[in-house]
Amino acid sequence: MSLFNPVSDASLSLEIEDPSGDAAADLERGVQLLREIQAGDRGPTLRLYRPARTLAFGQRDVRLPGFEAARDAAEQRGFMPLVRKAGGRAAAYHRGSLIVDHLEPQQDAVLSQQKRFEVFADIYANALARIGVNAQIGPIPGEYCPGDYSVHGLPTSDSPRNFPVKLVGTAQRVVAGAWLFSSVFVIEDSLPLRQVLDDVYQAMEIPMEPSTVGAANDLVAGVTTEGFITALLEEYREHVTLK
């Protein structure tokens, strides 16, 4: 059976996409895949890609008085401002990040919405542990786009930066008969993300501690996004078949 649906096949079609350079198209592709699964034109899918510089705002951000100033701040830092259809607050990502879209058909998909957050948090923490990160589940004080099941990493005496940092942010979209669980992993090059998120959150007047913006290689020197992809797929294969 699948991770969430006892009547579903436990296999996922794996799609690893080349960088497109088009942040809007990358975001829209996830929505299109969800429509295909909802229509029965596609089976369970695991999609991985390394994104262009993107500042993905949440739906609630749009209603804030400082939203336009935040959009401008993102553009000035070279990040494409977009509004995602899933929940959460503003998050930033770039080539040193990995986006993972996990999509499955499921009747009554809303009933296991909370369970998905719990299951994926465990999988992701275990995947990060495979590359040597002391990964923990739960928010850290002052983190951007806070969530009960975000995954953070703790520094060691050998870490390049001595701060606990958020490493994974998650959001999901549920439609009739299908769901999309989208996750952002920050693996390399945290400085541009820290700078743009500090500017954006200040513009929107949302409290945020910039030191929480980090990457896996801030905690374990030498970690690469390619190495993490390998670790993540190894962890996935403990639970499902990838084809």
C-alpha cells in the first residue's frame, strides 16, 4: 500500500526535471500535475527540481499593507515574486534548494491532511540525517513561514554557523480526489535567502529572526544538493517503489 492510502499502489513515477529558469512555470507545473492526477490521467508522482530564484508568497501575505513593498524588495534582490496556491507565509529558494512535489490520487484526501505533515516530516528528517545533519521536527523561534512540522537542523561544534536553522518548509493543496504535498529543502548558499527574507518580512512587518534562515551546509560542511537528492531517494525507497 502507499504511505497514505491502503488501496493505492505503493509505486511513484519519479520525475527529476532540469532547471527551467522560469519560476512561474515551475510553480504552475505542480498545479498542472495535480489536475492530471485528479482527472485520472496520471498516477502517483514524485517530482524533483532545482528552482530559479523565487520569492513565493502565501495567500495571507497578499492582503498585508506591505505586500507591494515586499514584492519590490524581492525583485531588487533578484528573486521572482510569485503567489503560491498552497498555504503558509513567504519563503525563498534558489538553485541551492530542492523542490519536492509528491502527488497522489486519493478519495477523501482531506481526511489525512494532518497525517501527511507528520509522515513527511519524519521522512525528511531521516533523509537529512543520512547526510549528517542533526535534523529535528518542529518550528524554531522566529523562523520564516513557521509550521508545526517544519524541519530544522541543529549545529555541532564543527558547524560553519552556530545557529539552529530551518531546512524544510512544507505546504499542501487538496482537491477532490487528489493531493499535492510540496516541500522546499535548503541545502546550499543560504546568504542570499537570508538577505531577501529579512527585507521581505520587514516590509510586511512580520517578525522574523534572520539567523533561522540557513542551509544544510551551514551545519555540515561540504554537503551538496546532488548528495542530498541521493539521500532523499534512498530514504523514499525505504517506503515506496520509485519507477
